[in-house]
Amino acid sequence: MDDVKLGQTQQGSYIVNIYYPIEQTPINEDLTQTSFSECVSQNISSGLNALSAYLNQGDNAPRDIGDFIQKGISTNLCESLIRLSGKNQHRDLEITIYNDALDDKQIFTLAHSNIDKIKSISTQLQKKSTSSPIMKS
């Protein structure tokens, strides 16, 4: 986290650029190993993809709480999106995830009209996490 940097916002927007290094795997190491930063990006991307599919009623949309969790939708993700939509949840959101290694970007848009659905998902996830039994060893 010491290497994460916030960039300047872009004029006329609420865009905040976040820069972080992607670790380079030494040649003699396992090339299938994924860096922590790549895992974080993939998890956020997976969660946003699943949330978009759910909100747009896509074919592969999550159908229940187990699906939400498995596809990367978390309480933290939902609550972050709710907060980003503003105090009165009146802002539409656009989230862009860049993958410099693949020279690729994914753009996720979220209409403020979907915030109530996201609040509902967040509430369900919170209930699930508080009702789950604690494993003891």
C-alpha cells in the first residue's frame, strides 16, 4: 500500500486516478503466479461485471446471495458505490479499470436509479455475514 498514489482529478468530473505498480515476475519464477495488485483488480472487475449483469438482468447474472459472493460482489463494494453516488445518491458513476499489461480497459457505468438495488444487495450480504456461524478450530 505504500506504493499506491492518487493522481489528479480530471476537469469537470469526480474522477480520481489511482496508480499502483504491478509486480514483475522474475524469469525463473512460476509465470502462472498472479501479483496481489492484479488479484485486487481482477476481484473488483469481477464484482463490477457481476453487479452490472445483475442490474441489467443478464443471462449470467447472480441469482442469490451465494452467487453474489462467489462472483465478487461484497458489502464493501456495494457500500463504496453507494457512497460514491453522493450524499443523496444522485450521481451516476463511471468506473474505468485499466490493465496496462494487456493495453486494455473496462468501463462500468452505474445509473443512480440503481442505488436502491445495490443497497438491498448490501443489506442481504450484511445479514449473511452476521448470520454465518464462526468456525472454531
